[in-house]
Amino acid sequence: MTDLVTAGLWRRAVAAVLDGTLGVFIWAWSGMCLLIGVWGFRSSPLELSDAALLAAAIAALGLALHLVYHVAFIGGCGQTPGRMALGIAVVRRDGHAAGHGRALVRCLGGWLSILTFGMAALGVLLTRERRGFADWLAGTRVVRI
């Protein structure tokens, strides 16, 4: 399957914005449910340490939701909802399905790219296959379907 066309930057960027928007809505709703649940069981106002713990729990919830969202969708069908809308998919370099293991490695590699302020993702701009560090690490690529 070498006739796959690499997805362009604009398609990838718009898909990332769509996925990010959906992810923020899911995270906000889940965080709100967690907050309401905690407040429902308390009879006194939150102490500062309890509020800090709750904020850390909501942040951890966001990271967990991000991981589950990307691993489940990319591992299951190769596409997140944003990628589905724009007709692009994540596949192995040979064109077969990425699978959950590669999706997990790709998501963790994306976090590494964030930690390096995008320096690890420069391959998306500089290589012909538009593969960033996360794609290189997982052995995947993003193609048009």
C-alpha cells in the first residue's frame, strides 16, 4: 500500500483543532461532574489543601481523558472524530492499521513534543512524509483516505 497520500498540514491542523475543541468540552463536563460530586458530599467549605487536590484531580482527569480519547480512536479505527471529518487517518508506515500499542506510543510521543515546545514535531514541517517525533517513535504516518 505505497500509494497512500500524506495528509497536508492544514488538514492535520484543522483536525487537531476539532479534536481539541471536543476534548475540552468532554473535559469541562467531566470536571464539572467531579466538582459537583465532591461538593455534594461536603458539608463545609473546601480547605485550601482540598481545593489544590481537587484542581490536581481535574488536571489528571484531563490527561487521562486525552490519552483514552486518542488511544481508543486511533487504535480502534485509525481516526479521531476530527480526522474523520477531514478524511485523514493514522496508519503504520506500510499502510496497515496502527493498533492500540502504536496509538499509545504516538500519544506519549505527542506529549514529549509538547514538553519540548514543539521542537520534536518539526519533522512535520521538514520531512516529505510529514512525520513528527510521535509518528517516528510509533512507526506511523498520517494519510488522506
